[in-house]
Amino acid sequence: MSEFYGKSERLLGKVLSLANTLPNGAIIFLDEIDSFAAARDNEMHEATRRI
């Protein structure tokens, strides 16, 4: 997670796009997935919800 608005979303998109272009595919390990997939609620900041 980045402290800059939209940076984490952009980096994750780049990783997934790169993995999609590899001829043999890719396995992507996400350490501490709960930071990306936390329960969403109305009190969460929009930048965090967008991930």
C-alpha cells in the first residue's frame, strides 16, 4: 500500500498487465492480502476502496 493517492492501484494494475502478457502465464503472490481485500464500509477512504 502506498501513501500516495492512486499509486497502489496503478502499481497493482501494472503487475497484473505484465503477468497477462507473459507467454507462460504467471503466479502472483500477494503477501498480507487483507491489506488489499479488507472489508469495505462507508467510513473507508475512497483511495483505499478503489484497490
